[in-house]
Amino acid sequence: MVNFRKYISGITVLATGFFFAQSTVSTVLYSQAYDNQKSTLNLPSPITSAVEKTILSPKELVDINVNTMMTDPVLKNANWGFVVYDPKTKKVISSYNENTPLVPASTTKLLTTETALNMLGENYRWITQLEYSGNIDENGVLNGNLYIIGSGDPSLGTNKAGAWSYRDIVSDFVGGMSREGIKKVNGDIIIQTAIFKGNISRLPENVVWLENNNYYLPVGTTKEINPANEKLIVKKGNSFSVEKKYFYVSPYVKQIVYADKYDGEGYLTTRLPDAPAYLANTFRTTLVKSGIAVTGKVTPKMTDANPETRKMISAYKSPTLGDIIYYTNQHSDNSLAEALLKTVGFQKLGDQTTESGRIVVTDHLKESNFDLEGLNYMDGSGLSRSNHVTPISQVKFLTSLMDEKYYKTYLNSLPVGGQSGTLKRMFLGTGNGQIFAKTGTLNKVKTLAGYLKTNSGRTLVFSLMVNNYAGSVDMVKKRMEKLLEPALDL
């Protein structure tokens, strides 16, 4: 905690000294104008601010801003914490409630994505293969089966991070069939992937059902469910696309699926996010339309005690893990973050559940000497309000990564103030291009954690988490910007 008494006294003396030189100079740390829910901070006038910057150090100005936030009506009843940390001296520069466990929202992705980078490496790729069994006769007839072998690619068919669309992958597979001279298939198209097993999983406890670009829906249709017992259906856009998305959630069936369409009568039709099955069915349909008959059907085979001898036709490689993590952090993509959590669980424990992922991440954090005091890691994305972490543990964690070989990839994945990702509309003036941080947003939760490049070229690490604030999220964002502004001069 900082001692503000000497700073406030100093400002009082300073203001008195300049009273006769300026007709109206005053240092205002708090104003009742806040009660009118204004979106800007009522901090010192420009003249006084200039004088303060001349007399007071940047650290003192940061401390004063912390004190101002403590009395701000938007934040005075909130639970919040802040710390700015020097990674070279390993010392706290300024802090408030730095040891208080708080809901981190999507800054949870900092832990998830780093664990994946640490375990798998930034050049890791998922491979989805097309293979065949049996023989191809002189007429181009395959007397055998086609196999689509999945590996849990979280980006499959999504166009995210440079991933191919289903159409592109299918086109490549059809091209491979042509190269092999296959004109007809006397057999089935078999999907073989033990990873993610349909991608259906129970949601973590206390999850936020309706949030930004991500939505959780009951399997099938909601037509038979009483809308009075459901959460609100809304139509909402996002900052990265003009496309409108529909959000809905059921408190009864806690399984992850995605909206296929909104029928406009109070219910949604949904489909399971079974990417390999969707790919296989699209592939079969395309083959038939192209004149390549398939006598069999699309069928899953998770385990195979007596596997057939097979030959590879084509292999699709996903974008690199570095590319996927860049997309995940820039767009705060919850579905990719949850898939990465399951991926590390599978890689280490051979189990694709969220629980295995949580065990692997927390074990990794322990091995990395993460400050576990106050940590509760419930999911990979930060959607659960049961997630908790302290500001000081976040900054020490981020500091420790600066010596890792993948630090540059990790740093580049973070949104940049005023320039990219979820920070594109923050720090448009002061701090533009100097804040590299992950954002987090839930209802009445706003968080920010990452790195700060000062005007003198120093790199500092910071965490700022606000829970249960009053007013709007934009009001909190303005206060965050104001708090960090003098830190740029440290």
C-alpha cells in the first residue's frame, strides 16, 4: 500500500504557492460531478497537472491517481486491485490491494495460452489426414474405406488464424482422390478421432452463460423449453465483424453447442460442434456431386482394435500454435481457449476433459513457481466467475515469461493499446502503441494485465482488475487509462 498523505500535502502546498499567480488553480481529487455518472475523470486542471508533473515524480502521480480512484463513485464500492512492477529490480512500484483474489475474466487466457506454448511449442500444428484402406482396381474403384483421422484441431474449418475453411479442406481432399485415381468408393467414410469425442463437455461451475462473441446453447432445439425459465435471447454484433450473432443459454442442459440459426419465435435450432463429422459429411456430399459415388455411409470409429492397413491420400495442417494463440488473445476467443485447455490435458494426461486441462495448467504453474495464493483456475477462457487470481501473482507470472524463448511470440499475441485486438479502442491518445495487454470483460468486471513500454524505453509489468463497479464499462475503461497514464513516464 502507498502512503498518500505526503503527496496530498505536497499538492496542497503547491496549489497554495501558485494561487496568486493563477486566478483559478486548484487540485481536485474528487468531485460530486461523478454522481452524475460522467464518463471522464475530474482530475486536476491542465495548468495544475503541468505543475504537478514538474514537481512530482511519475510514481507520486500514479499513487495520487490510485487515491483518486479510491474515492471515485464508480469505484469506491468496487473490489479492485492494481500493481505496477519493475521486472529488472523485481520490486513493486505502486500498488493497491495487490494480494486480493479477484475475478480475472479473460485475463485467465494469459495462463492458458502460456501453458500451451510452454508444453507444445509455438510451431506445433494439428494434422487432419485423409487415408484409405483396401485396393484401387483398374477402373478406379476403391474397394475399401476412406478414413478421416482427426487430432483435435480447434481451428478446423473456422477460418480463424488463417485456418482453411471446410470447403478448402474438402477441395484438397478431392484433389488427393483424383491424384490416386479414385473414381468410386465401395466402402464407408470412417471418422477416427479419440480427441474431444464430439467436443461436448460440461461447463465449469458459475460460468457466465451469455458473453460477447461466445454463446453456450442446449443441444437440439429450445422449442420445447419454457422461455420464462431461460436467459434472454439477444442479437448482438462485435468489434471484429459486422455479422450479427444470436446468443441464448439454457440453465438445464449444460453442454456446449453453437447456434446454427435463429428461427425468430423465441427458440433456436442448434448443431453439435463436431468438426470431424461435419467435415466428413461435407466431403461425402462433395464427392457425390463431383461424380465419385460412395456406396457406404459416414460412421465414427473412436477405437480400432484391429486397424486396417491404410495409405495416406492428403494431410491438412492447422496454423501454428503461435498463430492460434495470437488469434485467441487478440480476439479473446473463448472457444479456442477452451480447446487449448483440453489439448494440454490430452497431451499430458491422455484425457481431453476440462478437468484434466485444469490439472495440467495448475501443475505447470506450480512448477513455474507461480504465486498460488488466492488462485482458483476453473476454465481456460475466464468465463467462470469462480476464477480468482491476485494482481501480484499476475505480474510476477508475466515477469517470469520475459526469459522464455517464446516470450516474443507471447508478447506479440497481446492486443496493443490504440492499435489492435480488444485494445484497439483504448489508449487512443496517451499510451497508444505502448500498452501490450490482455483484456477481460464480464458483467461488472473489467480487467487488464500485461506489459507497458515507458517513454524512456523501460518495460514494466502491470495488472489492474476491477470487480463490482458502478456505472458503465466505458467509465471504468477511462479510469484505467487515467491511472496508467503517468506510469508511462516512469
